[in-house]
Amino acid sequence: MKNIGIGLAGFGTVGAGVYENLERHRDLIAERSGYVFDVRRIVVRNPQKTRDVVAPAALFSNRWQDLLEDSEIKVVVELMGGTSEAYDLTVAAIKSGRIVVTGNKALLAERGAEIFAMACEHKVPVFFEAAVAGGIPIIQSLRDAFVGNRIESVHGILNGTSNYILTRMQEAGLDYPEALAEAVKLGYAEADPTLDINGWDAGHKAIILAALAYGFWVDPATIRVEGIDRVSAADIHFAKSLGYCIKLLGSIRENSGMVEVGVAPTLIPLGNVLASVNGVFNAVAVRGDLVGDSLFYGRGAGRGPTSTSVIGDLVEAAHGLNAARQTYGFASHSLYGSSRPASEIVGSYYLRLSVDDKPGVLARIAGVLGEAGIGISSVVQPESIAGVETPLVLMIHEATYGAMCAAIAKISALNCVKGEPLLFNVEALS
Ligand SMILES: NC(=O)c1ccc[n+]([C@@H]2O[C@H](COP(=O)([O-])OP(=O)(O)OC[C@H]3O[C@@H](n4cnc5c(N)ncnc54)[C@H](OP(=O)(O)O)[C@@H]3O)[C@@H](O)[C@H]2O)c1
């Protein structure tokens, strides 16, 4: 057995889980991998805090620099979150030749290009299986198992909190605030669930998946990311009557030599396998030119699933310590061109309005869309429902997002349209 010294930065949900499960499965991991992982230091904000997972008090510190001052620490595990100290630690660890294992999706989505350029320069791998979809081994699959495929698309339900809320709205008819309150009460949402709800947790993960599929880091400022906070029980109901459910979907694809990335509430056919991914579960559907369709399903967060991925990365890191490597966790290349700005991405849409109950209203709205060259594939005028008076639902087959936004600005200025129009994506996923 070979002992590998590791330094743990962060002892929260994931960090404490890694410590606890390295202890619990010490023999199993050693027998299977040939390595024993020794946690030599644990960095937290408050070393005095009482914790539900117990580790020797002497291991705790509130200085991340301590991890790098111990020459026996060969792998730094960054599970603090955030993009400032986590960045400083990651960079310092790489420069000092330590392998980095991280679950920090925000850091990689925002500064992945820079971090991996540094990793290559210093010949130090950075592993990040826990950063996307918790316990689902999607990073390793895209990076290694599918290395021989051109990836055509990746679609993912990437945020368990949003999926739980949408599932409860769909199954129990709850409205958004009730479902969110329930998720917070059950511990499925943070006390501050902003990044879950505004779509950016999934947005960061979509950027990482796109990087693995297409070899470069898409600028977060150029992608459309929308959360679920405008989805209402009425929309869930209208979508269902049209044969769809609503999911917060990350869509990543190559289209005519350009890479398209986005996250938005999306109507998907009720018969599609992703429609049955419910509750806190995540799923990622990958289409490769050789492998065809593959589906990865599992828990996207929590102690057990996320520490599973970190421990897998630790073993990978330990192998890395004992072998010369040519790649360092991510290989950049330019085989796919650049990314398409959100406004130029062509999609299908669900446009829901609340309108005056008068003749001629539909003609005025259709006129605005027609002037913009946007065709309507179907129109439904459902009965009024709590929260939406005189609804009008238009299904749009093909238009750029930019053209839709411009047309919606004109539609919302019409005096026959009440409130803010609502636009969700529609994905056939065929
Ligand atoms: N939670 C999940 O299921 C999950 C899933 C996938 C990925 N991730 C990612 O994993 C990372 C950790 O998430 P988490 O949920 O475990 O977070 P968490 O429960 O909030 O724990 C964060 C830990 O980091 C410590 N910390 C934070 N800032 C620090 C700083 N500046 N200096 C020193 N210590 C600091 C905290 O110390 P104190 O304990 O003293 O406050 C705490 O122990 C994040 O990047 C997150 O996005 C989480």
C-alpha cells in the first residue's frame, strides 16, 4: 500500500463527507486502488466550530497556506467553494506542483481556461468529477470513455433543487413559492438558494460539460442562463396539456461548426426519458457520433454522491503521482470552432401571454411575429387559471433567441397584452 498525503480545504457538506468516507472505506479503497489517503490538514473558516463529522482538532487550521507548507501533502482537495480564496489556493497548489482535486464548478466555469493553462505549464493535473452532477461519473465519461467520439449534443438536468421544485409543481400542483419553501424545509435547497434558482449552478456545469465535449471554455457572459423562478403552476398545466413537462435543461450542442450552450426552463416531450427524471435526481444525455445516445442518471448533490466523485479523483490523482502524464484533467483544442452568442441560437419556443379577451388580439400579436419573420406553429387559448387571466399560448417552431426577444419587447408594449410575456424553450430531443 502506498500512503498519499492530502490536504483538505473545506469541511462542509462535501469536505466532511470526503473525510468521513475515506475513514469508513479505508480498507476497501486501499484493497481496490493500492493507496491509503492520509488527511494531514483541514482548512476551514472557523476551526473552533462544532461539527457533525469529527476529526482530530490538531488537523484544523484557517490558513490555506498551511496545506502548501507541508511537503508530505501531495494532493490538495479544494472544497471551500467561491472564486477568490479557492482561486488563490488552486493557483498556489498548481505552482507548487500539488495535484488539485476540486468540486468548484463556479471557479472552473469562470476561470477554467486560465487554471488549465497553468496546469499544463506546471504539468500538474486538476481533477473535477464532483463539479458536475455529484455522484454521476460524467466528467470521466466525456473526457476518457468517449474520447473517440465527436459529441453531437449533451442535454442535462443539472440542478437537483430546481428539479425537485419542478417535480413537486408537476406532481402535487404546488405553485413555485410553495414548492421552494418545501425544498428549503427538507434541506434540498440552501437557506440562500440563489444560484440554484437563477440557473447559474446549472449554467456553470453546462460550461464545464461544453469544455469537455468541445475543447474550449465558453465565456459565461455570452450564454443565456435562466432559472425556474418564473415557471408557474399554470405553465406546468398548459405544457402538460400539450404533451410536455417543464425541466430546467442545460443544452450543449454543436451546430454547423459552432458550439451552442444555454440553460433555461424547457418543455420536453412527456415521453422522453429525461421527463421521468424527478425529484433531486440529475441526468445527462450524451449523443456521440459513434456511441449514439447514452444516459447518465443519479444523485447530483449531497455528502455520499459528491464524496464518491472526489474519492475517485483522489485515486486518479494518486495514479498521476506515479506516472508521467500528457494531459492534465482537461485538454484544450480548437477542433470545433467558437461558441455561438445566445442571441443567434435558433430554437423552438413556448410563448405564454395574458391578453384582453377581445377580438383581433391574436391578429395583432401574430402581426408582430410575422413582421419579424417568426412563424407560429400552433396557438392554444386555454381556460383562465389561477394566476393567469385569459392566457394565450403560442408555440414557435424556429427563431433566433434575439429575434424572439425583440418581438416580445414589441408584444409586451401592445395595450391588449397584460403583464410580462413568458418565453421558455421547447426541445424535441428526438
Ligand atoms: N454540496 C454539494 O452537494 C455539492 C455538490 C457538488 C459540488 N459542490 C461544490 O463543492 C464545494 C463545497 O461545497 P459544500 O456544499 O461542501 O460547501 P459548504 O458546506 O458551505 O462548506 C464549505 C467549507 O469550506 C470552508 N470555507 C469556506 N470558505 C473558506 C475560506 N475562505 N477559508 C477557509 N475555509 C473556507 C467552510 O468552513 P467553515 O466550516 O468553518 O464555515 C466549510 O467547511 C463548492 O465548490 C460546491 O459548489 C457541492
